[in-house]
Amino acid sequence: MTTLPTESTFDPRLGMQRVLLACLPGALALLWFNGWGLLLQLLLASASCCACEYLTHRLRRQPAPLAADSLFNLPPLAEGSSLVTAVLLALALPTYTPWWLTVSGAAFATLFGKSLFGGFGRNPFNPAMLGYAFVLVAFPLHMAHWPSPQSSASLLAALQQILGLGSGLVDGWSQATVLDSLKHNDRLTIDELFASHPAFGGVGGLGAEWVNLAFLTGGLCLLQQRVIRWQAPVGMLAALFVISLLCWNGSGSDSNGSPLLHLFSGATMLCAFFIVTEPVSGPGSDRSRLYFGIGVGLLVYVIRTWGGYADGAAFAVLLMNLCVPQLERFAARQGAKP
């Protein structure tokens, strides 16, 4: 899910449709660099999220949504929040994770991220990031297999890998990401890493640079259409840029990476424009949104650099979700000052 305009007359279905369209450039870039596995993950996550929401409605004996009130006039999609959650989760997962991992993450995101708290509009945590954090903690080994940009598996090979019909990861499909390599590097300079490691591109991860640019393009479209507000994305990107600049010590072997590397590696732009802008679990006022984004940006850098995970977007967002009530109160006091 992502942010909708604040006007009470705004149809949430329209916002969901625009979010899905804005995800399209980044999804196509991921598909180009990582192969057909992404398409299969999108189908698995979407089917799982929508099925879990449908079953939850049936168990609670809630009336089925009308076609006129549903995304694309399809009642199983309801207002579209489950489909958006599924898409964001699938985009964040490694492309060739087993089918059961994707289904588990999607089910956890729907059941424990939304349904447990009453459904759409009541979730205190970002559902997609809750599902991602669950599978990251529960299945760390499978979540470490990220495809290389050179992987060009056929649809059949991707299907065999995801369904477990193969004998393991094909040679050349999996490699350490830029953030992984940077975190565990203790002898090579940054220049040597860029020259010798196949995961590094021009300023960040090979392929990840274009993927982040694609998500940036989609995010700017959402800003232009006023589907999201600028405070949270700008706050996150500015905080990440500033702290990485202050902690950057050049190209030595102990370097934490340049600001551009952090901006154009991992899931930075996906997080900035499609995750931190989620309206229900995030703050409501402009000032608190800015503080929320700044907090996410700082935590992303701290977790990437000194934490146990190479990319800290999911945990950064969930930690800041816990701080939303206090951020709202703090922002209200700041706004009340003469």
C-alpha cells in the first residue's frame, strides 16, 4: 500500500490503480535485469494476499465488496490494498525465492499486517514490510540468494527454481549484493570493489542503479498526481544522503560507501516513494511525515552500516511505525509554538 490524497472524497481505488501503474517502470527494470522469476513472484504474492483477505472476510461473515467498489471492478481485489501489498512484497523479495516463502510472506502480511487489526485502514504497521521482515528473520538463508544482473534464466528454468524442481541455484544466478559486499569488505578499497566485483556498476549496484531510477520516475509521477505527499520521501532521501556523506571516509577499505551508492543501491527508491508513504501506518500531518522520513533514512543507514542486515528498509519502517504516535505529538507541539 501507499499514500492516498487527504481529501475525504478521494476514491481509494483510483489511488491504488495509480500506485500499481507507478510501480510498472521499476517492475519492468527488475524483470529485465533479474529475469522471469519476478513475474512468478508477483503472481504468487498477489494470489496469496487476495485469497487470505477473501477468506478473512468469509470467516467474519462480512459482505463481499460490490464490483463497483472494487479495484478494476473485480470483487476479490476489494479496494486494492491487498494487491498493492502483494506487489510491493514481491518487488522486495529475491527473485528466485521458493514459492512457499513468497506465500508465507504474503499470508503473514495480510493476516498479521491487516486482518488482525480489523482490515483496510486500521493497520499500525506497513503490511508489506511486516511480511518481508517475517520471512527475512524466519528464512535468512533463502533471503540471501539475490540474482546477478547477468542471469538470464528462461521462464521454464525460473519456474523450476521457484517450485523446487531443480537441484539448487544455477551457477551464475546468485551473488552477493553491493550492500552485502560493502558490509563484509575488510581489505579492498572502494575503487577495487567497483573494478573487481560483478555486482558493482557506475555509482551503485549494477542493474540496481537503473531499477532505483525507474522507481524514482514512478515516485515522481505519484508526486505530480498528488497521490503521495513529498515530506516523507524527501525526508528519507535527504537524511540518508546527509548521514552517508558525513560518515563517508573516501575509498578506503573501511569506507561505508558514498551517498550516491546508498541512494542507488538496494531498495532505496522503492522504500522512499512506495513504502514510507503508506498512509495508515504512517503519520497524518506534514511535519510528522517529514520527521518519519528522516527517521527511516537514518535507520536505513545505521542498519546497513552497523546492523546485521545489508539493507535495513523493512526494519527501519517498522521501527518508525512504532514511533508514529510520539511523532504526531511532537509535531503538534512544534506547530503550536509561536
